[in-house]
Amino acid sequence: MPPAVSRAAIALTGAPARTARRLSARSRTAVYRAGLADGRSVVIKLYAATARRNAITESAAIRAVADHVAVPTVVGYGHIPGHEATALITTDLGPLTLGSAMRSGRISEERALKDLAGLLGRLHRAPVQSFAPRRPIYEQVTSLGRRCPPSGLDRIAPALAVIADAAHTAPVWCHGDLHGDNIVIAGTRAVRHLVDFTDAAAGPRESDVAQTLVMTDALSTLRARTVTDAYPLALDHHLLAAWAVFHTTRSWAHSSPGDDRALWAGRLDHLSRRTPHLFRTSRPERTYR
């Protein structure tokens, strides 16, 4: 039993944890499924000290959108006594995700993409409160610039210009990382629940839809149209394409050298052929390889 899990369970649920199984671990977070002494099963998400406020902001995002889209119930959140980390504890919805259902053949890829689009539409209808975090494009570009060589940013300058010059529209709640494995299917009615609001923030809907296209490898014309046709709100497709370029570049910049980076480089090359107006053509495409 990891000490942080044990302390978080007692402090934030009032019951000790009897079992704990790690579901995922990243640089700033770790997620466990825990069985409590009172019989409840919960998911405990731990945040490193460098992400101290994320438990608060993620719990606030979940509660803000709960009237519009199915989400897990927040059991507790806050600082873990005697530990530098913070924690968010939610109800355990079970192990079945949209992604695993698709990979096993229970749900078709087309159905999964349509489900994603519908969930995004419901999420984007939720009102954005003043406390919602914002991530302006200049901050995102600055962050990308720390990992991406100047030639890389120069190559996608036309796409960045489209994003920067886009007409201002009311922001929506953006999930920021929506794909099949962040949708849990639960209950007798197989309700789709959105989980993992670590990157949730207020922003343009095109950014969130584009991020989903990128993370589900739905950048081809047919797959992208499956998503956008099922998405119930209006989209600026020129802006959507620019955000797809940006998010793909960011994925490339964060990828590991080798096969992973080659995969993202190939997707960037595909986008440069499909939407050449969003790239500078004076530099060879191998700049990214």
C-alpha cells in the first residue's frame, strides 16, 4: 500500500484503504483503484508537489460540467496530511473504456468516433465559470518552443497565424485530452462517462475537437468527417485544421526519439500535404525527422 494512497483515503474519505492497484503513472500524476474498508471502490489520483493545485482545479471542472455530461462523482480532494502531494478521489466506474471496447471489437471505430463527438458537444455546452483556467495561445506556443527547434515553429507559422488571428468566440470547457481511454462505460445502460480532467481549461471548441482528432488518429478526411459530422455545434474548419497542425506538432515535440517520433513526423508530413497552406514550404519536410 503506497503511503500516499493510504493517507489520502483516510483523510479524504474517512475510511482506510484495504487494497490499491496502480492504473497509470506519469511525471506529475499517479492513479490507483482502491478498495476501502467500508466496501466502496474509488479511484485515487495523486498529484506531485509541482502540480499542487490540480486536485482543486480538476475537481472544480468535474463539478462544473456534471449537469451536461456524465462524469464520476467527486468523493474528496485536497492536500494529503504529512505528504507533499495532493489527491483527487472519485467513484470507481469500472474498468471498461470506450477504447478497450473498440480494440476488442465490441464497438466499431465509427461508433466510437461518433460517441466522442457527441460527448464533446455536450461538454462544450457547459457554462464556463470565472474560475476556469485559461491557456492563451501565446503561453502554449512558448511552452512548445521549449521543446521544439526554431525551425519547427517556423514551419507551422501559417497555422499559428490562423489561430492567433481567429475571431474571438465565447470559450467552452475543453477536456484537453479526450480519447477512447478517457471515456469509461458504466452501468446497465452503458453510459459514457468522461474522466481525467487534468488538462481541462476554457478555450476555443476547435482546439478541443482538433486535439481529439489528433489523439485518436482521425486526421484522414474520412475519419475527421465522421467526428465533425457527429459534433453538434458549429465549427470553423479552417481554424480546426490549424489547431490540428499545432497539436500534432506538440505531440511530435513531446515524443521519444525513435519509432514514436517517426510516427508523429509521418503525421505531420501527412498534414503538410493535406493542408499545405498551413505550413511554410521553404524548408524540407525532413526538418522534423
